[in-house]
Amino acid sequence: MLKTNLIPPVSERSGENWTATTTKAPTDKRKSKSNTTEIDNFLQSLPDVVCLSHLRWDFVYQRPQHLLSRFAKYGRVFFVEEPIFGQTQAPRLDVSSREENLYVAVPHLPHGLTSEQAEEAQRTLLNSLLKEQLLERFVLWYYTPMALSFSNHLTPALTVYDCMDELSAFKFSPPRLKELEQELFKRADLVFTGGQSLYASKKKQHMQTHLFPSSIDRAHFAKAKEPLDQPTDQAAVPEPRIGFFGVIDERMDLQLLEAVADTRPEWQLVMVGPVVKIDPADLPKRQNIHYLGGKTYQELPAYISGWEVALLPFAINESTEFISPTKTPEYLAAGKPVVSTPVRDVVQPYGEAKLVHIARSPEEFVVAVETAMGQANDLKWRSEVEAFLADRSWDNTWRGMVALMSQALQQHKTA
């Protein structure tokens, strides 16, 4: 069953065990451009983009949202999420709009399906989406190789694998993930990676692997440089505040947080973000550690503005070997000194450029935070940060990807 909250349902089709209840999203969505460069010409005739993702669009605003919302300015984007299992009697696909030309599709499947039945249901729902929306010429944009299990029959104009994490290293990763990733490498026209470490790993497996570190919306985070009204929950926390925002999961060094809180009880550790894949009961509980929960992207500058130092307290283990935290440049764009554990993609380039403090033990971490306090007023450091971030933007990252997509599509035409 295909369902959308945009239009009223239509009657059930005979001979099928699901109902198509969506009308077609507008197909005339090209915006005129005066620029006649190769990239702009490609964007004028941009295929629809069908993204298959392990992430939820409404969970945390990050790399997929930044990139795909830019595609939606030129054409239709369908963001297909992982299924939700529940009490539904038959598989259905809920399709809803987030912004002009951008649609989020959520499969709902009955409890108790085998993995094979779940894959077949998703294949059927995806096929119905393509048929109903007249998706004949499209880009398949993968964030998870697992989606290949129900999309490997499709013939897209272009296949892109935007590898933003080493998912096989994450807690509860599916056993088939590595196998399906190898198949995806064979099918992909382009592989993009979200960090230097991932690039070094994936370039050995695909000739068209390109490094595109996650970037920043400088103007958005620069708001934190100004005195902003403090959100109610943070306003109740005394100063000095040392903060983190992001997903709190198995990558977090909980023992480090506990040690810092115990060593400096006058410091207030503010943890902004949802708790995922770990038991909240396992989080260290101290009077000076404050878990404020998830916040919207728009709310983040107000929280950051109230911190003296921003933290990257990641554990150094298998799950963090290839991470490249987007929040590193976002913290810096917000004007906040940063202290991080020795995550490889933070050490190089940020640590080596002395833009971020690197600490390898709880004792070093405390000393680094003490050093970082007041650094926001260091004119030399601020100037170096500005110079480093000057050419970094999601617009530049996205256009770099688009240029490669244009070239790859031209090669298809001439092959």
C-alpha cells in the first residue's frame, strides 16, 4: 500500500494486496538558469533522485539533509527510509512532503516477517513508488548497502554510494552488510566518502572514489558568536558550560565524561542529543552532567552560544576508526574552542593545524579544556580558523559532487 498525507486516498486496486493511494508529485519542477556551464546544464535536466537510507530524515539534520535538499531545488527527491515494523495488516508506504520537491517515504511492515519476506515487501513498495511517480529516469543514491537487497533489479541512470560512515563497525550492524557493500561497489558509478580515513579505505575498492568531507553552514553556526537568549533547559545550568551536541551512542567515551566531571565538579557538562543503541541507565550520572535530549538544527546555535568549550569525547575503538565528525567544523564556525580525543580525522587536519586540542587521556582532556577556556578571545586562533573554513561550504561540496555526476552521465551516453 502506497500512502501519502498530501492527497485523499483512491480506491483499492483489484487483484493486489496493497493499495496505491498517492497521486503523482509534480514533474515540471525545473527552475530556469541563465548560467550555461556544464554543471548548470546538467542540473537543468537533472534526473529524479531516489535515496535509500538507513537514517531517518527527521532524526538529526546532517549530511543527507544538506545534500539532498540542494538537489530538491532542481528536481524531485524521494528519501526512502528503513522500514518500521508494527501492527499493520499489510505492507504500506507512507509518503509525505518535507519541502518543495522533497518527499520522505517510510515503509510500514507487519511484525513477524522473515528477512526474505521483508525484502520482498520493500521491493514491491519501491516498485509501486517508481510506477506511481513516473520515476523512469532517476539517480539511485545509497547511504546503506543493505538497501541493495531490494533494489538490485533497478536500472538507474546513475548509481551513487555516499559512504558517510563505516556501518559495518557500528553496533548491531547486519551480517550481510559487507557482502552487499562489495556488490554495491560493482554497481556504483561514483563513491563519495565523508572523511579521509574512509577515503583511504574505500579507494582501494572502487576506482571512482572521491573524498568529500562533510562541510558546514557557516552562517548558521556563526550565530552562536553573538549573545543569544539561552534555551530554558540550558539557562538553568550554571556556568562554565562545556558542551557536546550529536548522537549519544556506543561511540561515546562514557568513562571519560565521568572522569572529567569528577575531576572538575565546578564544570557543567552539557550533552545535547538523542541517546541511541545504548541503555540510558548506563550513562554516567553526576550533578554536573546534564543530558538535554535531542534538539532541532535551528536550535543548535543558541545552545552552543552558552558554552565556553565544545567537546568531541569519542572513544577510540572500532566504531570510531573511520568517523569524521561534522561537528568539528561546526563548532569552529560557532567560534568555540574544541577539545577532542585522538580521532584520526580530527587529528588530521584540525589537530595538526592547532585549531583543535587533542587529548589522549582524561588527565590530558582536563588540561586541554582548561587551556581552551578563553581561547575564543585569541585573535590569532580566530583568524586561523576563519582562513581554514573560508572555502568550506555545503554548496561547494554539493557542486563538486554534481560535477562528477555530470561527467559520469556523459560517459554513459558515449559508452
